[in-house]
Amino acid sequence: MICVDQNGQAVEISVADQMWLDDSYFKEKQLRLGTDAPRVALAYRVSTKGQVDHDDIPMQKIDCRKFAQKQGWRVVKEVAEKGVSGSKVSASKRDAIQQLKEEAANGEFDILLVYMFDRLGRIESETPFVLEWFVQHGIQMWSTHEGQQKIETHGDKLMNYIRFWQAAGESEKTSIRTRDRIRQIVSSGHYTGGFVCYGYQLVDQGRRNKRDKPVMDLVINEEEATWVRELFYKVIQEGTSGYALAEMLNNRGLRTRAGAKFQSSNILRIIRHEGYTGYIITKNARSEYIPELQIIDQETFEKANDIISRRSAKTAQDRRIAHTSQNPTLLAGIVYCAHCGAKMSGFMHTDRYKLADGSIREKVQPKYNCFQRGQRNKGGRDCDGQALYLAERVDAIVLKIVEEVFEQIRDTPYSQVAENRIRQESNLQKTKRAAAEKKIKAAQHALERFEGEILKCLDGTSSFTEDMIAKQIRRYQQELDDAKAEYAELQNARLNEAAEIRKLRTYYDDFKGWAEEFDTAPLEMKRMILSHLIDRVEVGRKYQVIVKFNMKYRQFLECTAETYNTEIGA
């Protein structure tokens, strides 16, 4: 029988030791003990699914059962936690710990035995006090490797804290080693496990790991890649919503990896996945560019995500991006009442006229409707504007303004002003990074100081109590973690600087392209172009129209300072 020891090494368990896993064998051994033998509860824990799969629990069970039998303790309970991280999951959220505490308080056992004390947890700010809680409630705390932990003197308390402080450090080192190894594998362009995104599949290309076992590699699934490209195309060219795209795939009989129907959330994850541009991306790592895995280009990815981001309620509460629809109006989704600020809807309205001969004539034409104006006498928002506006007349005014703007952009060369703005922002980021580095150094210095106080506390020369030291270490560790997170975020912003400059060039190229094709574009395309170009169109009485352009494109207009910073009206 092969198991894994505490160092992650595979070891072979002897036949004699394997017998301790046999409940009937162990029960027979236990029956030889007297009824007055101390009662012991055995607790086991492994951190990961991999440890569960590789039989780490049996290793702990063998050692604990043998130890209890040798000590003459009667086992009254065995508790096993599988796949629970002791460094990430608080004891308050671990059912096994809470159950043991309840039974200890009820006097159901006298001793708690674990393989090693870090099986209780590896959170240095919490786990020492978990152990101390059991001792205070009359429970002896034993480990098969470390013996008994008493809490009788000042030194006992300090050693208890040091043990879990070291365990937390070992846990962090293990996490770092694991992350580094995964980062190395991903950086070399290899799949490391997990969900396989649509458009790809796993194949055995003959690669083997260090244990000489076959490992799978990612390749493009051409059939799936075709409809992944189609999704991006429809978002960019037609403004199709996630709901409509999900329905399209479902109607074709396509299903998710889990065999369920597509939802808009599935579509969003696909559009957000940058790996389609030719990278393997995990939470902590990103490979070099792999052309064999590229399904879409970077520009397509950025355009689609810009649309999705602007459509999001978090970044655009007014939902100004137009969706594909049967609405006959040009400004659907971006037209607002200038009087009350409510979004206006476009629809086909029927006007009826009574002619001289008494007959009724009907005229159907698109109009924009301010719903709040119609509800004014029914407790709605106060609005003194018109209820209805002829869409043809409003659209004509907006088109005239847009044509003037397009005329300007056709003759406007790409300006370096936008790039200079990005560089100014970069200088600001440098200042912020320097401040974050200063915070990191200050927190590290404070941590080193209080960690040094631990040894002084042992020989009684420290001016701090162990509780004060623990509190300060927790405080400065949190400050260090926060400062590192802030610095990492600033570093990511730095890496994205070049991408931001590329985006600005993309906006400019889009702007010029729209100027060339707008006149001959179909209604859906015109609506999509305007939804990108314009933040909102405000319509008031007597057809007073104000067009507020998106800042991304407004920066390229050669207008007066006043117009540049506000809007264009007609």
C-alpha cells in the first residue's frame, strides 16, 4: 500500500501497519483496555483533494491509533476533515472543530490526539487559541510527533504561539512553491489542469511529467472555435446581447461542458476570456504568446470587451449600448428626455386624423416617448417636456451633428495628446508605487522587530506580553499583505500601459472607419456606431437636441475648449 507522508513523499506501508486500518482489528485491541482507561478523540485533516486521493488520511490514522493503543487510551471518537485548508479556513467555519469543542464542553472525551498540531490549523492569529481553549476546558492535547502541549506557564503559551507561527510560515512556503511550480509550467506554455474553455480540447501529445505519467495538452477544437469567433463578431458588429447569443447557441443544439443550456453568464465568460488571443492564463500565471492557441486577435478581444464593459450596470448605469432589436428608431438606448432625465423609448405610433368627408385616416410612424411625462398626473416624475417626439425629426438633427463630426475626423491626423495623457497617468502610478514600496518596507521592519521580541519574551527581557506580541504581529502582517496587494495592482496597471495606448489608437481608427462607412451602413450598423460614439442624446421641447459624445472619441475632435468639454447642441 502506497501513502503520502507529511513531506509529500510516497512511502510504502507495511502489511503490519495496514492492519491498524482494519476497524475490527483495532476494536479487538481496544477491548483489552480497562473501562476506566482515559477517553481519547482522534482528529485527522488533509488540506487538498490531491492528499485525499493519495491516502494521506490513512497515514495519520495508523499513527494515531497505534499511539493511542500504546498509551492505553480508549478511542471514543474519530473525526476526519478531507480537503480542508488549515491556513485558509477559520476554525469557526470548520464543522469538525466546532463538533469537537461541543463534545469537549460536554465532557465526552479527556484527550484530543492529532498526528501533528498543525492538523488543528495553521492560522497563527487563531489556532494557538483553539488549542488553548481545549486545555482550559480540561482536555489534554497530544500529538503523535510532538507529544503533549501544556498551557501552564508563560513559556508554554509562548511556545504554543511560536509553533503555529512556524506552521503558518511553512504553509505559506508550501503555497509559494506550488504557485511557483504552476507558474513555471504555465509560462512554458503547458496546461496545468482545470476547466477547458470552449474552443479548445485536451489531447495526449506524448508529453510526460516527472513521475513518467502522461499529461494532456491544449489544442484548438476547430468546430467550437468557429462559433467562438462568431460570438465575438456578433457582439462587435451587431451589438447582440448575451441573452440573444445564448438563445442562438441553444437553438443550434449546442450545450455547455456540463451538458446544460447556455445562459448569458456563459457568454460573458467566453467574451472575457483573454486566453483566446493565444495565451494560457491562470490566476497567478500567464504564458508567453502561443500562436497555435490563438482563436481571435487582440484587437477583436479588446473591442468586444469594451462593448461588454460599457453595457455593464457597474460601469454604465444608463445601459446606453444599443442591442440588436426590431426597433425602427436610430437612437434606441441612448436617447433621454432633456427635462426629467428619463430614458426615452422608441416605438411605432399611430396618429388618427378625421377627414372632411368623415373618414378616419391613420398614419404610422416611429416616435420617441417620455414615459415619465405621460405619468405626470399619476404620481410619476415631474416632467414639463413633451410626451412624444417624431423620431424622423430627432434623428435628422443628430445625423447632421454626427456628419459634421465625421467631417472633422476625416481631416484630423492622429494626435499624440492622448498618448501623453497616458504617460502622465504613468508618472502618477510611479509615485503611488513608491508609496506602496515604502509601506511594505515599514511593515516588514515592524514585523522583524516584534518577531525578535519573541526570543526576548522567552528569557523575560521583553517589555511586551505574548498577547501584545501576537496582536502586533497580526496587525503588521495585515498591513504588509495590504501593501503588497496594492503594489501588485499598481504593477498590473503598469503592464497594461502599452495596451491602453493601443486602445487609443484603436478608438481613433474606429472613428475614422465609421466616418467612411456610416452613410452606406444599414440601420443596425448605424445604431451600433452611434451607441459607441455617443454617450447620450437629450431631447427637449421644440426639438432642442444636445448630443454628448463619448470621451474616448471626443478627445480627437478639433473643437473649441468649451465644446470639447461639454457637448454639441442643435
